[in-house]
Amino acid sequence: MTKKIIHTSILIFYIILTASNAYSKTYKIGCVEDYYPYSNIDNNGQLQGIIIDWWNLWSLKTGVDIEFVPLDIQGCLEQAKNGKIDIIAGVFYSDDWAEYLSFSEPLIRMQAVLFLKNTIKADSIPNIENKIAIVENSSSYLYLVENYPHIELNTFKSYALLFNAIYLNNVDGFIYDIPKPLGNYKPLTPPSGYYQFELLFTERLRSAVKKGNNELLNLITAGTAKITDEELFEIADKWKLLKKDRTALWWGLGIGGILLLIIAFLFFRLTRYKRKRKLMADIESKTDWQVIISKGENDLIEFKSSLRWDYKLSKMNKILESVIVKTISAFLNTEGGMLFIGVDDDGNALGLDYDYSCLSKKNSDGFLLTLTNLVNQKLGKDIHKFITISIISLNEKDVCIVNVEKSDRPIFIGKSENEKFYIRASASSQPLAMQEAYNYINSHWEK
């Protein structure tokens, strides 16, 4: 009996020791050493920046020790691949890198923007005849090479060299990553002598670990969840990452103004509630479709000209099917509603004849079968308990009506990194970023 107690005590001690060692490890985090203001080396040789502050906050929240390792972009990727560092502090997702890296949830939502000299004018990117300065092997570099191979590039080995050339106005144009404005924030003004020409793409900056290290990825995710939006805005303010838009501030000062806003908000909510109740009563009665359509598009009503037929190109375009799926998912994720297919934006009945011509079975049965299969493939067969698909005659033309109820769970479109989450807002289907979707889901579906 005594031996059994001793063995049990040793086992418990070993488990505790092993667990403590997992959290006592110091994780090495690779950081791009000249990616101002996200991560760069200061005059004292120390790494500083927004990403550095974020990771220090993460370390404080989790109690996990970290050590920053300054590298260039390629060095971060190679050392993570070879296991010489545990984490890359911040990087954009890439299919090529996904072969040997696993990516975390987004840290910052970024925009890659093309800036041009004030003296250079062009109507589109393909017509730019000047060299564009860019850091070699960066995400923007790979994007330009793939999408605009004819553009002549002026490549730099580091961001520091690019910054210096921009400061001296020695480049005709350049690409850099800036944060996407949120709330009452707006982007900073461009460098002197340049203007923002075009947004190339919006991407999310993520941390990354060696492929398959799910334990570390879960640890990163757990720490991320502990960081509040207020703390993120404090970091943004510290580095002047975004500029506060104070245009409306002066108009909202004073107790009278605040009370007026509250009254207006309550009145708006009450009016909207009554309108939705009346509209849903019209929808459920199904007695006069023209009356419903005449109300126009709103949060509960959406018109789409077709399922597959492209009226602009006068030919079949299956890409249009994704718009139908997006709209249905947005209704499912909000308060439900009704989608009319075969009706233009002005409420005119176009009919489904062109769509019928694109189907193997060129009639209403073929249309219903095609739309049902589309819902099955993109949203799942179980979604049909929330939707009803029917075809009615409107002004002697066939029109499809998809009546959608609110889903009992969040509905995403796509897979893995390409997952999208839509809701209805301002009479349209709006995508939400990952953090926005997380907050919305928590408030929309009661647990």
C-alpha cells in the first residue's frame, strides 16, 4: 500500500513538472527587422513596433516567455520551416507557404496600397508606365508578379532601403501595407509628394508556426482571445497607426446632443421593428407579390435578375450563382427574408426564360432542381429546413422566390482560409471580418 502511494505521488509530480515545463519554455519569435511601424530595430538595437507590443501583451496575458529574433522576410520563413524559430510574428497567408506553415487567426487587417508621385497620372494599373518600388519576395511583390506581370518593378532588399528612397522622392511609385480603418479612424496621409492611387488587396496579418504544430497554434489562439479591442486601439494610438476622424466630434458634444442621439436611436429601432413586422406579415400572407416587390429592396427583401444568365454579357455566367448563395446565407445569419430571382433592381419582373435556356432541363422543374443542388453543395442539405423555394407567375413571367428563416446557427460559405460570413445590413449582404463575425455570433445566437 505504501509503495502504491509513493508511485502515485511520483506520477503526479511528473505530470505537474511536465505541464510547468511546457509553459516555462521561452518561445523564439521571428520578426521582420525593418518593417516600420510594425516591427523594426530602434537606435538601441531593440525591436519595437506594433507587432512587438502585441506579442508583449500576449506574453503578459498568457504568462508565456518569448524572445524576439530580428530577421528579414526570407529569414523568417526559412528559420520557421527549419524549426530554428517557433513563431513568425506576422505574415500574410500564402498557398506556397501553407505547405510548411500553419497560420493563426488574424492579428491586424491590412491593405496593400499602390502610391504614385503627384506628378504621375494614370487611369488604371495596366496603363502605368513607371517603375514601381517594392520589397523583393514580399506578398505585394508576389501579387504584382502574378496579376500584373508587365509592370516594371524596382525591387529593394529591405523596407529600410525602400523607406529611404521614398523619403528622398527617388521612386515614381511604391506599394506598402497600411491598416484598414475601423470605426471612427481613418488612414494616415501618404508620404510627402505621393498620393494613394489604388488599393491592391485587403489581407489579414497573421502569426505562423511550423506546419502541424497545433499545440502552439492553440496556445496562440487562447492568448489572442484574452486581448481586448480597447487594448488593441491603445497600441494603434501609441504608434499613430490610424488617425482619429474627429469631424463629427464637435457636433456630438453636450448632454443635449447625447440625449437627442439616444431618442433618435430608440425611434429608429422602433420604426424599423414595426416595418419588419409589417413586411414579414406581407411575406407570410403571400397574397399580393407585387405589393411586396413595390416596397423595394431592404434588409428583408432582395432582388436578383437571374441565377446564371449574365444580362451584361448576354451569356451564361455560373459565377452569378455565388451571389445567390451569399444572399441566402446573409438572410440565414440575420433575421431571415425573401430573395426574388428574375426581378431587376427596380422591381421589374424579367422572368426566368434566360436561366431556363442555360439548363439541361429547360423549365421550372430544372430551375428548382439546379437551385436545390446549389444550396446542398454550398450551404448543406440541412439548411432546407430554414428555406422554401417556389416559382410564381408575375406579370405573366416566372419568378423564383426563396423564403428564408433565421438559422439556429452561424452559416459560413467556403472552406478553411477562404471562409466567408455574411449578414444583411443596409439592404445588402455584408461580409464580416473574423473578429467582427465572432462578436456578432456571440451576440446574435444566445447560448
